[in-house]
Amino acid sequence: MPSVAMTKVRPSDLSFRVLQADPEGISPEQAARAVTQYLQRKRAGLAGAVEVSVGTGCVTIRARGEAPWEMIREVEELLGIGVELRPEGEIEVDPAEFVVKAFDVPNVEPDLERELLHSRARYFPYPVCEWFEINTGELSLTDRRIFYEPEWTLVEEDSLREAGQHLIPLAQVQDVKCSEWWDIPCLLVITRELTYRYGWPAERGEPETIFDVDEWLVCLRSLLAKG
């Protein structure tokens, strides 16, 4: 028989990885939007099966169906809620090592990394690309780096070693260009060691994850010009 399960999450319980912002200054409305976007990026099927809304000082997540608590548990694991460090033993330490010294600590604002673009894209190895090397995944741009996370990775084959995750600091990017693989519009990210080629996915996903090559070019060139 279908039933309903619910959990409430405070914004302060969510990590920067989910919020893409400082948890201390974020509102429940902003946290709810961040949770929805994070679930859509990481597990679209689960995002469509739960309801995320704003509660009083918290984010409310509801699930309906035959096993709603299983969906709630999966959401909490994905968001990293309730993860605690457990002590594994005790050690004896000289109390003299715990002398506390006071220092003047300057009040410095945290240097937060901001996500600017996030799209679903395909990776086409450059300059030669075989069909079995093509990979679909999530492509993100922050004010510091480009990150690509594939849906699957084969690590056994040397020929597929580039099909894994890509972490490209903007400081290493020499140029970005518009290109094509067959008739598919692509973005070329050129570094000293490698050139990365990302293009449209085989299927269009959510509107907010559409890979607009021109939009990426404009944003990347603006960041590179500042650097």
C-alpha cells in the first residue's frame, strides 16, 4: 500500500558540495533550490520521485510510494546527512602537549569557489576519436576550474584512460574554441598537454543542463581574460 515518508534538513546540515555556498548565510529557500539541483545532477530519477519544499527554517523532503523510507534514506546518503566520525580507540598523550596558546587571527572572508555553468555533455577524445571512447557525463565550470564526471569509466583498457574524470584548472587552459565532431557542435579546451573536446549529448535532458557551446565559450573567455 502506498505511503508517505518525510524528513527535514537544516541548511547548516548541508555541505558546500551541495549548496555551492557558505552554509552559514544561506536561507531555506536557497537551500531547497540547491538540494533540488544537486539531486537532478547526481540522480535525476530520484529527484523526480521526491518532493523538495521549504519548511520553517528547514528544507522538507517527502517521498511517496511503496517504499518511501528507502527513497528518503537514499536522499540522505546522497546529501551526506547524518555522516558522523566514530572513534576507533583511545591513546595516551602527555598533557603538556595540549598547552593552548592564543594568537590574533585576522577576520578573513572565506574564498569560496562558485559554480558558473553545469551541463550534460559528451566527451570525444581529440584529435582521434573511436566510437567506443565516447562518454556521456556531467560538465561543470567554476571560477577556478573545469570538471567532467562521466557516467561510466573503463579503467582496464589503456586506450580508454582519458574516459575518466577531468579536472582542468583554468590556469592551465591556453585557449578555447568552437569545433565539431562529425556534425555535432563541440567545445575545445586546449591545455599544454592535452586538448579536451566536449559536445552535445545523444539525448537532450533537463532545460537547465542543456550544453550551449556558445554560452560556454563566452563564459570561459571572460574568465581567461581576467586571469
